[in-house]
Amino acid sequence: MSDADSDTVVLINVYKCEPARQDALMEALTVMVGRQRGLEGFVSATLHRGVNGKVCAVHGVWASREAWKAMTRHPAIIEAMSPIMGIATFEPNLYEPGETFD
């Protein structure tokens, strides 16, 4: 994915949790991403489980910053984030797309 003229943004959100809660966090993230899929501007998402048991990550692609911002205010997403906030701390960061190497 590399297009200098694209409005596409990449969200990389790392969630930190206690190892005993990682499975519950992955389940809650799966619910949240399932709700995101139906929203305008959603392109794709990949969930990652840290092998140390203490982190999970979401790599999401959105059509634009505006689409991502609208998603964060959507009632279904706010509802899905509630249990996540009880399990983990997190740090979302938006990026411009860069080179993809296969």
C-alpha cells in the first residue's frame, strides 16, 4: 500500500493487559472490529496477539482521517470499547501508508 495522493490512514493501536486477560481482550477486540466493518470508510483490520501475553494490537486501515474520527464517535463503537477499557490500556496512532513488502 503506497499512494502519496491517497487519503488512506493506518491505525496501529497497541493494547496492554494482564496475561490472564489477553483472551478476553482478543474477544472484545474481535467484537469491536466486527462492528467497525460495517462503517463507512472501513478498509481492513488485522488483530495481533502478543506472544508475551501482555499485549494485543489492531492494525486497521481507514479510507480517511475523517472516516476514522467518525468511527470513534459511533455509538456502537463506544459501546464495544467499554469492556476493552476495563481490561486494557491502549495507545492509538494514525500513520500515512508506506511501502508494503511481501
